[in-house]
Amino acid sequence: MSQRYLVTGGAGFVGSHLVLALLRGGASVTVLDDLSTGHEAAVPKGARLVHGSVADPDALGRAFAEGPFEAVFHFASLTLVGESMREPVRYIAANVAGGAALVEACIRHRVARLVLSSTANLFSEPAKIPIDEDEAIIPGSPYGESKAMLERLLFWADRIHGLRSACLRYFNAAGADPDGEAGEDHRPETHLIPLVLDAAAGRRPPLIVFGDDYPTPDGTCIRDYIHVADLATAHLAVLEPLRTRSVRYNLGTGTGHSVREVIAAAEAVTGRSVPHTIGPRREGDPAVLIAASDRIRRELGWRPRFPALETIIAHAWAWRQRNPHGYR
Ligand code: UFG
């Protein structure tokens, strides 16, 4: 009998790529998603969709009726840093309540392992770059705060109930399924790479570069872009250690790229120019965020398969070319 997994938020960007990886490994997958930001068409064929929120006991009941699950992956969440700065109470309340309801259900249904989608936004004042797992947690926004709270909740769920968990702090998730079966489609889109590609394709107005007066070599912000398929394999890699202990890992490639470098790489990949103008800084953007992912490399042997920015952009571009309007 194949192993069964529950993926909350499996209709979203990173979640749908994990569902694909699980299905390709022969697993059975139940997706719990309220489709508030995810897309029904993004749920890979072969997965069962339970339509509803993690905060809704009835929806959680319907999802857990499909178990027992080997492990639960929790992606369902409000995820926009900027929006969370305008609506802090809604962000923290929704993300913490949803996560807590899920953890409670995992304990009740005797799920042994849970993987939390966490964020680099835990580290808004890094003492050193690259950022490792010993860095102080100082969330940069209510969004990051909500993830920090869930990480603490999981600490106690392990200590008291023995629920093992992995907290995976993604840096900048990007790219698309290398086989073209899934891609990135946020509405509204706020992420750099899809905005750059749509500007190159003439589907959006010129990109506004948020500030060119940062203390970086070319004045624009530096980020660590990690391929979404590599994030998916990291989620699979943590399942083994979770049999005996909880873990937390920072996930990136260890290499940073500035906004100008992303634009140049997109121009090289697409063969088009990326119209752009320089605007003011965006509030809350740190100058440099790069992950030290040595710990997961050392402990689990995980490596990104697609570390090159050009590959990440090429996969995103291929999907966008075939799906110019995203998921219908
Ligand atoms: N940027 C622009 N113009 C745009 C959009 C983005 O110049 O129109 C710049 C940003 O200023 C930033 C870089 O491109 O320097 C990347 O911006 P994104 O919005 O794509 O990503 P962020 O680094 O802001 O945020 C990401 C995730 C968050 C996560 C955060 C961790 O999207 O969920 O990393 O710090 F919390």
C-alpha cells in the first residue's frame, strides 16, 4: 500500500511542487486548501483535494478522514510580508490559529511527523551573512512573527506530545517544475522573477526596482533564490530524521544575486530586454539575505540540483510561456 501524506496549501506555489514530488515517488496525497490564494488547477492530477480551511474543524475532519498519514506538510498560510505590515492582527491570528488547529489535529490523530513551511523573514537583523540556524530570531514582519510563533508551538508539541517537526526556512523560492507541470502564479504577483519575466514579455508595465542605494556592489538588494523543485526535495529529505528528532534548516543555495543581476540573467535567458525604472526602497527590505544551508547539506546530504540563477529563470520562463495567463 502506498504511503499517504496530507499537504495543506497544496494548491499554492511551493505546496503544489511538493505534491508533484510525492506523487512521482508513488505516494498518495490529500491536499487541504481553501483556494483563497491557491488554484484548483494547480493541484496535481492524482492528488485528492479537500476544499476548506485548516482553521475549519469540519474541513480538517474531512481531510483527516483520508488518513492515517505518514506525515503532514503545512503550507496553508497568508504569505505576503507587505500585506502583513498593514494587517498585522489578521496575519498573526489567521496563521497561528490555522497552524494550531492543524497541530492539535495531528496530535489527536497520532500523526508522528509534521513539516512547517517557514521563512527567512525570521532573520531581519542578521549578525552575519550567510545566515545559519544559530542566528537570532528577530522577525521582520507580522508574517515572519506568525511563523516564529508556530516554530515555538512545534517545540512544545514535540516536548509534550512527541510530535516531531521540521521547520524549513525558505529564502527566495523561485523557478518552476523542470518538466513543466507546475509553476508560479500569485495574485497579486509581488515576486521579483515572475514580474521580471512578465515585463520582458510585455505583459506588464516596466518593473520598478525598489531602490538602488543599498550598501551592495550595484546598489540593489541581494537575495538567495532557490529552485522550488529543490525545496520539494528538502521536504522529502527531512522525513527520515523526523523518525527520531525534530530539525530546523535554512534553505537557500548560499549564493546571492542582486535585482540588477536577476534582470540581466532574465535578459540572457529570454533574449528580450526587461523594461525597468528605479523607484524608492520598499519598506522592510533588508539589503542582503543569503542562507547558509550547510547544516542540511552536512546532516542529510541534501544539495540543490538547480542552483544556477539562469536555470531557475529558464524553468520559470518555460512555464510562463506555455501558461501566459497562469492557472486558468
Ligand atoms: N523587487 C523589486 N521590484 C519588484 C519586486 C521585488 O525591486 O517589483 C525586489 C525586492 O525589493 C527584493 C527582491 O526584488 O529585493 C526580491 O523581492 P521578492 O518580493 O520577490 O521577495 P522578498 O525577498 O521580498 O520576499 C521573499 C518571500 C517572502 C519571505 C521573504 C523572506 O517572498 O515570503 O523572502 O525574507 F518572507
